[in-house]
Amino acid sequence: MRGRVQGVGFRNYVQRAAANLALTGYARNLDDGRVEVYAAGTEEDLSQLARFVHQGPRWAEVHAVEEQEAEVRSYSAFLID
């Protein structure tokens, strides 16, 4: 995600949404100011998470979201990295 997505609780917001959807993966800040999210789960649940990510938490300003398929990795929960 690009925009004002660091320092506004974005990773915690994504973690709560992902946990509610029983998704696994992570959310982490990148050095260039973006946030990277990797999530694994059903297509329906991933679509729901994408809607949350596009909106963002109250103080965020999401300007762009890049979505792509990725190699499936095994996580036991949804982590903040």
C-alpha cells in the first residue's frame, strides 16, 4: 500500500481483519513508506481482506494497492513484522 499507511495503526488494523477472517500471513512496513501484506486463505476471505486494505484505518490515506499472487507460504497466524 502506498499513501499515509505507516504510523497510523495500519498493520494492527490489517492483523485484526485477517484474524477475523482466519487468514495467515503478515503485514510489515517497508523502508520506502509502504506497507506490505501477505495473506493466505480462501479466495473469498482474501477478497474481503482486500476491501479492508483499500479502506485502511481511520487515520490512513491509501493511495494505491498493488495486488499479486504469490507463492503459498506457511504461517501459523497473521503476524506483524
